[in-house]
Amino acid sequence: MKKIVLRIVLSLIAFGSYAQKNQRIAYIDMEYILENLPEYIQAQNTLNAKIAKWKKKLDTEARHIEVLKTDLANEKAILTKDLIEEKEEDITLKQEELRRLESLYFGPNGDMFLVRKQLVKPIQDQVYYAIQKIVKAKKYDFVFDKSSELIMLYSNKKYDISEIVLAAIDKTRKVTDRKAKQQEKKTAPKELSARQKALLAAKQKKKEELLAKKEKKKQLIATRRAELLAKKEAKRKQLKEKQEAAKKKKEEQENNNN
């Protein structure tokens, strides 16, 4: 059916090309493009690692079920009917759980589908964006995918724009990387020259010396203030002692007179 559809499409294009010689046609090899993108290879490696992990878990569960089946077959002769039914029920539950896990991992909307969509779709969108730019620039009327299910019956290499698509993606990546580096430069602290560092160090040293002088002056003022207070206190004490001595002497004289 697909081949019939393809033949119809190609026939229509051929007819259109005959009717209008200015039509431009090209094709790409999506598999080739993706396999030459580091992002896609990394995404595939990540996906393959997850798939291997899921398959390992399913294989472990399947082997466990087979062991239970073998044990039951060997022990059936010595088990009661109730025990046999209980073990069979346990095996049935584990089989249902295994089917549930298979669907969870590899079902139509399972983890594999979601992870692939999450990892691969942004890269495919990048490729489609590059193709659209090339189509607009070169004014192509049709672009086919050589690796799609609609197999191309014939393809002339001169119409293959896969390398142009890869070059466009690489150019876009370089522009993006350059902008990211420029932004990083803007946000990152600027590297000082040797002269600027020396001036900054001298300025910092001068600032520290001024602070040290201020602190020394502050301590000197505090010392002088303490000395003045001590002198005042000594004079006050001395005056008080003189007054008390005079008062005492006066009282002694008055006592002698009486």
C-alpha cells in the first residue's frame, strides 16, 4: 500500500515537473543526519542505558516466575490442593505484574516512548528548523526523507542536501555557543590587568593604614581621657581628705577648749 502511495506521489511530482520546469526537489537522509549529531548520539546512549535497565528487570522477574513454576511442578506430588492453588495464584499475580511492567516500560505511552520524546524530539526539531531555513533560502518545492517508510525508488546524490542540513545545524550551534560565551563574559567578573591589580592593592593598603591610624588615635584619646579622669579623681580624693582632716582638727580643738 505504501509503495502504491509513493508511486502516486512521484507520478504527481513528475507530472508537475513536466508541467512546470521550475520546480525544485531535494531529499535528506534523516538517519545519516542524526547519526552525525553528537547530541543525538548522547541521547541514544542515555535511552539505550535505560532500556537495558528495564529489560534486565523484566528478565529477572521472568526468570523468577519460571523458577516458581519449576518448583511447583516438582513439588506438586507432595503438596495439598490448597497449597497448590495458593502457589498457582502467586505465579498468576507475578505474571500480571510482569505484563504491567512491560506495558509501563514499552507500551504505546510507556517510559521508553516518553524518554525518547523528551531526549530526541528537541534534536529532531533542530533538524526540521534547519531544513525549513534551507527550503526558504533555496526555494525548494519538495524535500523527501530517504530513510522514511515511504522508500524512494531512485535518488540522485546531487539532490541530497543532508550535508547542507548538518552544516546549517553546526552553524546555528556555533552562533548559539558564541552568544552563550558572550553572555557569560558579561555576567562573569572581569579579569583585572597587572597594573589594575597593583593599584587596587595599593589602594587597599592605604585604606588599611588610614584605619590603623584612626584606631591608634582613638586609643590615644581614650588613654588621655582615662589619665585625666584619674587625675581628677585623685585631686577630688585629696581635697576630700584635706576637708575631713580640717574638720577633724576643728572638732579636736573645740573639745580641748571645752
